[in-house]
Amino acid sequence: MTALPATNTVANKEETAVPNPAFVEQLEELFRQRRDVRRFQSEPVEENLVAKILASSCTAPSVGLSQPTRFLRLQNEAVRRDVLANFETANAEALQGYEGDRAKLYANLKLAGLREAPVQIAVFCDTGTKKGAGLGSRTMPEALVYSTVCSVMTMWLNATARGLGLGWISIFDVERLTADLKTADEWTFVGCLCIGWPEEYHLDPELERAGWETRDRKGPIVEVR
């Protein structure tokens, strides 16, 4: 993917225009290719590649430059078993909230790659961070968590560009999970990420293929006041 030229100043209005249409096209294709992946090969991911993906999270915007994102690499087999058991229990409880055909459909969905993904990361937001001195988060504390979400999305696009798949899991008993992982009280759980080489590639979301929901391709809902 062709990088944009690095400049320190904009000399004139013309320089504010995107200089490389091919780059824009590649970027839009990257957006289209990004998928929530749940099916992974068992092949490991090189550590230097994992490090690059994690490092890319630091380029994401964060409120007040607070950079509150915190990662826990889940590598210990006992820890992974606990996380998997937590998901399976929470997922079974979530199933009870559906009835009829919707329940049958939910029961057949694959919603996590926790058994297969070679790289697993629990993502937290440090809501007690002093970095940024509260700029922007004093009036809107949730902006810290939004900043962590930006970090995850940046990593997601980076992984996709390198041919890796990433899946985000949010079906957990969060209180139990944070207790098992012994995290600080100020750390807010955001989700677990599974990263690895995908078994297959699709441009449409898996939930759409499974018949759970249809993506709205008309664009965002915009209201005018």
C-alpha cells in the first residue's frame, strides 16, 4: 500500500488535496476486506508481526493524548481455559434470551475463535490514567473507552492489511473475567481479541451469511437539526 508523503506544513490549498487516488482506492479496499474473523488456522503468527500490530495501536487517536489502552497477552494454557469457559457459560446464558427459530440460529453461530486462534489478547482501558491530565475526559469520561476502541480498530485494519484475521469477542461474565485475570480496579474491560491466519476469506459479514442480520449498505443514518 502506497504511503502518503510526510509533510510538516501545507504551503497552499492545493496541497491539502489527497495526492494519490490509488492510495485512497487501496484504503477503501482495506475497509471492505476487514471482517470479524472467528475461524482460524492453527499456524502460529510470527512474534515480530504481532509486535507490529500491537504497536500500531499507539497511532490511534486518544482523548487528551491519554493513550489508555492496556493489553494482556493470554498465553498460559490455564488462563486460556478459564477465558474459554467464561465465554461458553456466558454464551449459553445469552442463548436463553432467544426463542424459536432465533434461538436455533443463535445456537449454530460461531461467535469466537478461542479454541483455535494462536494469538489472544484481553483489551482494557485504564480509566485511572493520569496521562493527558484529564483533557476531554473530565467532562466526558467515556471518551477514554472510546479511545481504546479506536486503538482496536487501528490494529484490526493493520492486521487485515497483512493478511491476518482478527475477531472481537464481547460475550463474557466481565466481573468474573477481570477477577480471574487479576486486573486493576481502574481497568475497564473492552473485549478479547483473537488473531491468526484465517481459514477462509469473505467480503460479506459472517452474521449476514448465517442469516442473523443484514448489513445496511445505504450509509449511516444522518439527521439534521
